[in-house]
Amino acid sequence: MAGEGADGWPSVAVVVPARDEAEVLPLSLTSLLAQEYPGRAEIVLVDDGSTDGTGALARELAERHGGLPLTVTSPGEPPAGWTGKLWAVRHGIALARQRTAPDFLLLTDADIAHRPRSLRDLVAAARGNRLDMVSQMARLRVETGWERLIVPAFVYFFAQLYPFRWINRPGGRTAAAAGGCVLLRDGAAVAAGVPESIRQSVIDDVALARAVKRSGGRIWLGLAEQVDSVRPYPDLRELWRMVSRSAYAQLRHNPAVLAGTVLGLALIYLVPPVAAVGGAVAGAWPVAALGLAAWAVMAWHVPADAAVLRPAVVARAAAAVHGGALPADDGRLRGAALPRPGRGVEGPDLRPAGARGRTGGGSRRGRGRGGRRGRPHLRPGRQVSPQPYA
């Protein structure tokens, strides 16, 4: 490996594009500076034309807290044909390659905070499972009423649109990533021609995953236990902007596709309970029986389709999809443990080699706690303190 240290850990460059992120940097950047990584790692924060002192605050935080080396740079205005974020990412990657020739790139957003072992575990997972890209969807805030109503449905919609098991299946065609946390082998980035090959992409994380998979790389996507979004969405306007920028873009900003998606969701999730209840009230027992059967199948498969979600999160997401919301137990959506190897479970175990093995009540035949074959074993997520990164 080009940048492998004497202790055998590969070198990593953490690239953080940031524009007007002074509000969240005290939580996110300090968590990166404090990474407990045994190899060589450095942070490149790309200040993309901020007007709130983002670059100056980043330097101040690095001087105050120490930790990993930090370089703050500015890419200038993007040329025609580039989105601003991808131009910043390109600038950061190019600078990192000039300085350290890293083996891995950690592409993370300025509003994402990482637990101290996050980088170490990501690299161990990629190396131990021969993955070219490991991406984790950060745990999102669900503190305000609007966040509790919208965020679970948004996460569930993403998991339905891009089933994680399909993404993690070697040789499968489905590809997606969560742009807030993407660990990428530098060699895979070169082979995929990124970010140049995706320079116009608005949903750059999905485009990145497709480029890597199309070039022969192995990718993995799941929910995080050690990665948190620290950006608040206090009102509906902010949440709607986030949804329209991401989820609606996935539907190509096409009202017809949106209408078809809503119709499909209604047929899947609303028609069965309506048929079951309406048929029973009207005495149409065949209709009621069919609706009840479809409702039971839906309830059986919801946890399987969102297998990396905790049961409480699945219930909350399902409630939001059906028009209600359950209160969050600790203010955040929490990921479950990454799946261990087992029959019927797609995707590798991303825990370090020393931490693998059976936990809880799973059987040797790859069954989960409930004994259902093909379901990943789930472990409850950690509690989140009010200010875990202060």
C-alpha cells in the first residue's frame, strides 16, 4: 500500500466539503480531530466560499483541540459542468493525493459527527471484507415534532427505494451510498474516474456508488452506530428542503413518477388494512380475508426489508408512513448492529475480525433472534447522550 504505516494500518485522507457550516463544526470537526486511528490520517477541510467564517473556525478548533492534522483549503469557483460540492471534493482529493498518497479516502459532510473509533472500524471493515467502498447512513435527529413525523418516513422510503441487501449483493445491479459517510479506496476512485465522472450529479452519493460498482468495485451500505447527523431541522420548511433536494431528486423531479410512487405506496400500505376493516364492516368476508392476509404479509416483511433498523425504529417509520408518529425514545434514530455472516444474509460482517461471532440468541444456521431464517441478527443500538461530542 502506498501510504501504509509501520504498524500495518493504511493511510487515510478525510475530505470534508464545507460551506457556511460554522454552526455545526464545533460538534462535527472536533469529532474528526479526535479519531483514534492507529495509522496515518489527516483531514482536508475544503471551505467552499463560506461567508460565516467556516475556514477560520476550523483552524481555531484544530489549534484548540489538537488531534489529527488539519489542512483548510479553498477550491475557488467551480468551472462549467461541475456542482459546487463535487468541485470541492475534487479539490480536497487532489490535495490529499499530493500530500500523502492515501490508501483510503473518507468522504464525510461537515454536519456529520463521528465516534472516536469510527474511522478505525470503517477501515478494518473494508480491509477485512475486501470492500472498495463502505458507506453508512448517519443517525438522524428526531427531536422536534416535525423531525419525528418526517425523518423516519424519509429513512424508510430510502431503504425501500434502495434495499440494502440488493446493494450489498456482489454482482448485483443496485447501487447507492449515504454521502455523509463514505470510505473509499483511492484505487477504486481512480478506477471509477470519480469525482470527474459524476461531476454534474445532484445526488452525488448514489452516482458515486454506481460508478464504483460499474467499474468492478465491491460496495456496502448500512445504518451507522457511530456516525450522527448534528444538523437540526427545526421546522417543516427545512425538512421539506432536505426531502425535495434528495428524495424528490431520486424521482427525477418528475410529477408523474411521484404520483405513481404515491399510488404504489397507497396500494401496498393502505389498501390491505382498508380492505380488511371495510370488508369486515360490510360483511364481505372474502374481501376482508384477502385484506387481512395482505396486511399480515406486509407486517411480516417490513422488518425484513429494513433489516438494519431497530424494531422500534421500524415501528416508528411504519407509523409515520401510515400518517402517525411514535415518540422517539432518546431523540435519535439508532442503527442496529451490522449483520453477522449467516445463511440468507446478503453483505459481509463489517465488525472488526476480533469482534465477530455469535451474539445473543442467533442459531448456527443464520437465524435471527426470532428464529426466522434469512433475517440478520440485530443488536440494540447504544444510548446517545445529549452532547456526545462536546
